[in-house]
Amino acid sequence: MNFEIKLSQRVCNIEQSASIVANEAIASLHKQGKNVINLSIGEPDFYPADKVKEEAMLAIAKNVNAYTNAQGILELRQAISKKLREENGIVADPGKNILVTPGVKQALFYLNSCLINPGDEIIVLEPYWFTYLESVKLCDGIPVPVVGKEEKGFKPTTRQIEEKITSKTKYIVLSNPCNPTGAVWDIQELKEIVSLAKAYNLLIIADEIYEKIIFDNHKFVSIASLPEAEEITITLNGFSKCSAIQGWRVGFVVANEVIIKAMLKIQQQVATCVNSIAQRAAVVAFEQTEEIKKMVQVYQQRRDLMVNGLNSIMHFQCKKPLGGLFIFVNISSLNLGSVAAASILLEKLGIGVVPGVAYGKNFDHYLRFSFTTSEENIREAVKRLTLFFGTKK
Ligand code: PLP
């Protein structure tokens, strides 16, 4: 081929998703007949609740085939508004403050597209979910990481955040519960972030996709529910983790009317609307409280099994995450970079994890383990690791 394709600088500047790359490498090993335990991606290994599946099948049977309202079907926006009021203490008008999107990832892209001007700075708390960074870069913004130390629960202090604020800072991104660390922000910490944001005229982007995957009866607080926070907070959430319909691609944004209108314009131009069948099914997803409760109980048991197992192995140190689907494991005594360590686990032990460096350059001595797999697989992974690295003295 003689034709030289010149890609945009923008796309050349962004990285692939580390967890998708790891997951696909593992899938290809599976196809080759290799026995690999996949602890890489954070996708629920549960099925959707029966009622959610029934609604989707009913929608197909009723020929729900047309494009929907671009903002999302009204019934779904009403169900989201009710859930926000009852569960999160957030008041959101279904007509003005809610946009249904094809997942949080796409919502982030819309949001960054309508808020960032070239050179604007966005504060991301490191370790971070890598999409926050790449999505900002894709919109010509500059991500500014603020490092959270392990001894502080991986949460940067407000003083550290303040030190990184400049005249170009536009907003602070908060993953609560956090991917990859499982950190959950308490009410006092959230209040401090709100005060800081108000003092510097910043917006807050709160990604609450793991809000229901909370352990040990810990209390989750939505930052937008705090006094004076609602007008400056954009809440992102969806059905991928708590309702286990991640492949159906439904998420939502809750924000000020001006932001919703701007994002809606982008959605009209790039997606038209979210899949009509998935929207119908999502209307009943919040009602499946028993299923969600059971799923979280299972995740908690797996978390305990994995944390206890990993902590018994030479060079592996981790704390119990309070929420989310991951364990962020310190392997500093191995004296190996995280990419090399993850390759050893994959090639020698048949265990797929994500290198810590994907979550920030200061975390190259960590590995992210997902517990979205069976107890049997977790036991087997711990057994393989123990045989290879030995147990702690
Ligand atoms: N937000 C966080 C913090 C995540 O870890 C993920 C994981 O894939 C997502 C959002 C993705 O959400 P969605 O499937 O709604 O795009």
C-alpha cells in the first residue's frame, strides 16, 4: 500500500485501554486452549436479573425499534430521577438534568468535549481509572494527576489538590468508589472537596458507577447531595456494574441544565440515542434490589478470600478495599516493574492482571486484581502464586 495515512495528533496522543488490552490477550489465549484465570477486567460475571431480561425481550417482541428521544426515554429518566431522590439525596428534573448515554465512558467523552478548551487543566486523582486521562487528552485538555499515598488510603489530601490548581484548572474528577483502589470518600472528605471547588470556581465530576458495590456496611455518600454541591457537580453513573448489563451500554449523567443541553447536542450528532431495547430494560433495573444485594454479598466474600490469599504470599501486600471490584496490590519487594510482573503472572502462571503503571506512573510497583470471578478461580490463582513465590515467613 503506497497511500500514507496521516492520523490526527489527537488520536496518536492517546493510549489503548490497559484492561481491554489485557482482557483480549487473555481471550486469545483461551481460544488457543490455554488455562488462564482472568483477573484483569472489571466486568460483572453475573447475569442480569430475570425481570431486566424479560423487559428487554418484551421490547423486542413489541417492535421497539425506532430511535428514541435523544435525551433518553422519559420513563427511564423518571426512574433515574426517583432513584437519585430516594437513594442519593439528589434532586434532578427528568426533563432538564438527566441525559441517558451509552455508558459512562461515552458520557465522559461528551462532557470533556463540551467543557474543555485546548490547554484547560483537569485534576485527576492518581491512581486513576486511565479513561479519565485519555478522554481529557482526546479533547485537547491537560490531565493533571495528584498522587494519593497508600498510607492515606490512596486519597490525595485537599491541600495536595490545591497545590495543583492553576488559572487553567476546570474541574476535579472523583472516582467514588475508586477504580483501581476501592477507596470510598467519607462525608468530611467530600465536604472539603466541595469547599475547595467552590473557592476556586471549579466543577466536580463524580463517577459513581460502583456506588452500590460497597462492603462492610460502609455508607456511601453522593457528593452532589452535599450542601452547595449540586450546582457544581456532574454525576456519572450507569447500569454496567450494579445491574450487570455492561454490554448493553446504558449510563447516565446528572447535571445542570446548561451542561445537559450541550451534551445532548453532542449525543444527537454522534449517537442519536442509546439502544432502545436496553433503555426499556434499564427502567426496571433499579428495582432489582434483592439481586443487587446478593451480588454484593458474593463480591464481599470473594474480596475477603482474595485479600487473605494474596497477603499470605511473599511480595504481595494489600488492604481490603471498601468498595468496587478490585484489589490494588503492592509488589514493591519484587523489584520488578508492573508490566514485567504482569507478564510473569500471565506467561508462567496463567493469571491475567493489569499492571499498576496503567493507573499512574507512581504506581508501577502495583498490580490490579479483579474479583469478578468465581471463588474456585480465586483459590486456584492463589495456589499458583503461592507455589511460584512462596509464602510469607
Ligand atoms: N467508571 C469507572 C470508574 C470504571 O471503572 C468503568 C469500568 O469500565 C466505567 C466507568 C465504565 O462504565 P460504562 O460501562 O458505563 O462505560
